[in-house]
Amino acid sequence: MPLPSNDISDPVEAIVATVAAIKQERDTWRAVAESYRTAFEDQTTRLQELQNIYFATQAELENERNTTRRSRQTFSETSQVSMPATNSLVKADDKSDNASSGTSTIYEESHADVSWRPNVCFRRVEHFNSQCDYGTALKEVDHLLCGPLSPQTRVEGLLLKSNVMRKSERPYDALAACSEALELCNRIVGLHVFLPRIQYQRGMCLYHLRMTKQAREAFDDICADDDLLHTKAAAMRESYRDQLQGRRSGFEAHRTVTEGLLAQFYENPTIVWLRVLKIDIC
């Protein structure tokens, strides 16, 4: 005898209902787990951002501490070390001095060199410069010039940089460093004591560039208050003057008639025109 249909459908419906309830519970827990996972990822990202901010702040604070420490050390060393006398800044490199200063001796690079003695901040630069390691010396002085320096120390650094560049066959850059130091001295009144050194260094750079007349003018600007620099500048100036006169006399000896008339025309054009008219009339 067949069973009633209600007896068969009841267990099936119960199973279906149970499976549906289990699926619903599964979906609920899955949604909860997904929300927890999203929240955990958000918190992890936020934590990483906070850590990056913390590390960056710590690094910036450490840099500020190092800068302040170096600035205080530089200031204390600068205040303790007295300003070196200007006459002690010229190296006694003339092994055998000439008896007469009016001779027409042309000073070579080795005889006309100047060895600056800046403060203790530039000892490493001086060391590399004395070892002819000009590349390392230039990197070192550029690094120091980028830091906080007093105006006096900065001018000394620029002069030392100019000296290193001149020795490394970069006269234009050396002249630019001199110009920067000169501009700084013109803006700050207390730096006028460096002007003789700057003019001497400019003269050496100009002479290295074969700009003899401009070099002589730079040496003319050195005042007589500095005996040693003034004496050396006077000797260099005399040698340049004799050199210019020698070139001019050689040019006069090989000049043609037309070139002679042009030179006289610039000096006195009236006389030249009278001579030309006289030649045409004859």
C-alpha cells in the first residue's frame, strides 16, 4: 500500500529548510569575516602611514640636531680662533728674492702662488690642496660652503675655493669665486679687511688668463696698509708693465705705414687729416 504524500514531503522540506538556514548562517559569518578583514587591512595601512610619519619626523629631528650641533661647534671655533693677519696669508714662496723690484721679471705660477690660511673649518681642504688632490678639496669646500657659516668664514672659503680652482686649471671658475667673495664684502661693511686678499687673488686669476692689463689694475687696488701683499703686488705690477711695454714696442717695430696712421688718427685725427691732404696735394 503506498505511503501518504505528506509523510514524504515533510522530511524533504525539513532538510531543505535546514540547508537554507545553514547557508544563511554561512553568508552571515562570511559577511562578518569580510568586514573584519577590511577593518584589519585599513588599520594596517593606517599603522604603516603613522610609522612612516614617525620615522620621517625622527630623521628630520636628527638632521636638525646635527645642523645645530655643527653650527654651534663652528661658531665656538670661529670665536676662539682670532682673525689671521693679512700679511700672514701670503706664502713665502719666493725662495730667492730678487734684489730689485723694478726688474722686468715675469713671475711664474710657482713664484706667484698664494697659500691662504683659513680657520680650522677648512683644515681638510688645506690638506687635500697641499696633496694636489684638487678634486677632493673642491668637493670638501663646496660641502662646507653649503652649510651655515659666518660671513668671515664664507669669504675665506670662497678665497680657498678660488685658489683650488686656479691650481686645477679652472681660472674662469676661480675668478667667479673671487667675484662672489668681493660682492659679499661690498654688502657687509665688516669684511673690508679681506679686500686686499681678494684683489690679489683676482690679479692672479687674470694673469693666468693672460689678461695682463686687468691683472695690473687688480694689483693697483691693493692698498699700502698690507705691507707684504702690497710689496708682492707692486713687483707683479712692474713685471706686467714691462711686459706690456715689450709687447707694444714689438708691435711698433713690425707695424706698417697704414697701421701707424691709424694709431696716430686715434691719438690726434686733425694732424693725420692734414698729412693725408698734403700727400694728395703733392
